[in-house]
Amino acid sequence: MSKLILNRRKLLRAGLATAATLPLAGCDAFDFLTDRSNPVREWMISINGLTYRAQRALQAADQLAPEFSQADIRQGQKPNGSTDPDTPDYLSLKEKSFADYRLEVDGLVEHPTRFSLDQLRNMPSRTQITRHDCVEGWSTIAKWQGVPLRQILDQVGVKPAARYVMFHCYDALSRSLSGIELYYESIDLIDARHPQTILAYAMNDAPLPVANGAPLRVRVERQLGYKMAKYIRRIELISEFSQVGGGKGGFWEDRGYEWYAGI
Ligand SMILES: Nc1nc2c(c(=O)[nH]1)N[C@H]1C(S)=C(S)[C@@H](COP(=O)(O)O)O[C@H]1N2
Ligand SMILES: [Mo]
């Protein structure tokens, strides 16, 4: 254990010494900071408490999360959080195998639109095998297929005032004194337009199971699991999230988690 820490320290010191001798502006030598497995970057993020803006500056907007091969899928996707929503709206949709499901996209858009599952399935799709990291410390690799969110956004036309995409879900993880609190999450437009950000309707070559968010859940591959809203009811384009829910941008954020959960 102590050996491990020592090696890690050495590595960090070496990395920082190098970093200190480099000019800061637009230098290729800082490319190591965009490597997710680089210990110096990891150190800078965890110990120095890099802010969302700094992380955004270090990471290219379209930089891809690692993708894997079929052989890397060694286990099922462990269902977590809500796994069988019991809100009346959801139960009546599930009863009819989601035939009546419509994804609502509205808020700061030119053309508020409702999409049926068939419409979504008939749009060009993206398939990716990626690793899901939960804040609890486990990860799993699975194959996801869905519509790139970017396509939906282009179709509805995002108004210039929009800054975030808010996902409103069907499930309630807790009942508070003020009533049922539905799960919700938000991401910025950089992640919303990222090529790997998809509205997934299939997992491991089968329709998305209820336990994993049927009929539709989002994949945001550069962030932790809690950002990836399942059971999506509505996508709302907004300029601020301070007025929604507890004001921190998501169900778990309202309970103390980071809004930007970069991996
Ligand atoms: N609507 C909704 N989305 C959710 C959750 C939830 O409880 N409700 N849990 C989150 C957490 S903490 C994780 S790790 C993943 C779990 O996704 P999975 O069930 O497909 O593994 O969903 C995320 N999205
Ligand atoms: Mo999670």
C-alpha cells in the first residue's frame, strides 16, 4: 500500500515538474491532460478541485469516451436506482408495451415536438459499447443503441437562449413531505451535442429492459451513471435550472452530488 502511494507520488511529482516548465497557452504538451487515465490529470481534478469550466477547457468538446468490443461485455448491465417505476403514468404506458409513449421535446425550441418510439427507431441510430461507471464504485460494459440527441435538437431547433437540456423522468425515487419527487437530470449543450450522447432504446441487442430505463434513457458517456436519466418523459431546453426541483440541476445534485460528474 505505502509502496503504491510512494510510486504514485513520484509519478505526480514528475508530471508536475514537467508541467511547471511548459508555457501555458495553447501548448500541445498539455495534451496529456485530456487523457482520462493520466494520473496527473486525475490528481489535478481531485486534489485541486478543478471546476466544471476548467474541465471543459481541458477536454475537447467532441472527445470520445473509450469504446469496447463485443468480447468485453462480460456481464449484464446491473440495474441501479429505480428499476420498476410505479407511478400511474408509467404503469399505464408499460401495460401497453409503451405503444402510447411519446417523447416530449419543448422549452426553448423553435418547434416543440412529440416523438413516438417508432419515429425514434426509424431515425439514423448510433451503436456503442461503453463502460458505465456508477458513483458507488462499480462499472459494467454494455452495448447501447439509440438516436443521437444532437439529431433531435437539430430537428426541433434550439433557441439561442438555451443553455441546458433537462430530462424529466417518470419514476419517483423518494416521497418527500411536499409530495412525490420525480427523478430529473440536466446536461449542458456540449454534452447534449456530443456524438456519443444518445437516447437509447436498445441494450445488448435487445429492447431496453424496464430495469434499465425503458422505453428511453440517455447515455452521457463522459460522466457518471447518475447523469444518465432513465424512463425519460420529457426533454426541456432551458436557460437556468435554479427554478427546477431543488435548484441544483438533478435529483442527486439536490442531495449533494456534483452537477458535472466527469469521469
Ligand atoms: N430515472 C432514473 N434515472 C436514473 C436513476 C434513477 O434512479 N432513475 N439512477 C441513476 C444511477 S445512480 C445509475 S448508476 C444509472 C443506472 O442505470 P442502469 O440501471 O441501467 O444500470 O441510472 C441513473 N439514472
Ligand atoms: Mo449510479
